[in-house]
Amino acid sequence: MQIRFVKNIQFTKVIKADGRMREFNFRKPNGREQALCTVDVSDDRGHRIVFHMQKDDSNTWKILPQQLPPWVSQLENKFSELIEEELQNY
């Protein structure tokens, strides 16, 4: 019997969004075959905003459709770059 260990990838990046430095937490569970990443960040009131990003056919990470503040949606390309950069380390 062969045992296979699969690591989850978790990392945090501080990014300027809406004029403030904000801490974005990324988590990609490797157990799933689907290329899906969960991202969370706090808004100005301290409420958590959680959203998902998925790798599309063009090999770019895109935010799955949902209601998000504009300052989150505007950073989609930056998030994609950060995820790909981190995945290269694994």
C-alpha cells in the first residue's frame, strides 16, 4: 500500500487596496483536482470577505461570480499573479 501526502498551500500577502494596506489570506487545498483557491480579507469594519478564485482555460485565476466590493474585484489580476508565483515554489 502506497501512502501519498498532499499538502495544502496557504500564504498571506499584504496588498494596497482602496488606499489601505490589507492582509489577504490565500488557501489552495491540493486534495482537489479542481484548481480552486479561497481568499479572505477584512473590510473597514472588520468583517471577513471570503471569495473563491478558479483557474480558467487560459491558465489565469479568475474570481468566481459573487457580490464583492469594487476594491476587491479590481485586484483580480494581482491575485492571479500572486497565486501563480506561490505555486511555483511547490
